[in-house]
Amino acid sequence: MVISKRDRDYYMEENCHIFALALNEIFGYTMWLLFDEEDEEEITNVAHVFVEAGKEWLDIEGFKETKNIKDAYYDLDDPTIVAVTKKELFKLVEKDILMPITKNELDKAKKIILANKKFFEEK
């Protein structure tokens, strides 16, 4: 796998949703949100966006178990995971809950995935 630390950090922090969208568009994987429910009626703060590939979660760092995803975000009071469609993802972008998705950023994420296709394919 050839992914720079810079790209890994970029797509693990505020731009994980762009990488998840790229995985969704290439492989058809379902996208998921991890957020802190905090008794709110709607999502206002997303901790992470990733995809489901088989029975595991997947982001730029690779395949993970559910427990490991939640454990990585130990500061959440009520960590909740829900599936999200492209339309719902873009609504979160429109509400400024997620960073804007540019064509260049999405294309870059796809380029990384295709250069490391075997790493990101469902096991």
C-alpha cells in the first residue's frame, strides 16, 4: 500500500467523508456516519464517515471492527453509527456539518483507491 502520511491524515480528519464517497462510487460500499447522539433530533456533529465492506468497516487506514471504530472516538458520550446515502451526505455538506466536496478532492481520493485497489477490496 502506498499512501502518504499527509493523505492518510487528510482523509482521516475533516475529509473522511470524501474518501468514503470515493469508496462508495468505486465499489458500491454502503457509507456510515459515526456521531455523538447527545439526545439531539438531528445530526449536528459527525466524528467519522466510513464504509462497510463485507462485515468490516473501512476507511483510508484499512479494515476495522466496529469496536475499534467506536474506541478510536472515546470522547463521544453516546457514539452512534447510522447508514447514510449520497443525498444525505450532501445535505450534511450543505448544512456545513461536513466540509465541501470538490471534484478535485474526490478524484484524488479515487486515484489513491485505484492505486491501492487490492487493499480496499472486500475480503
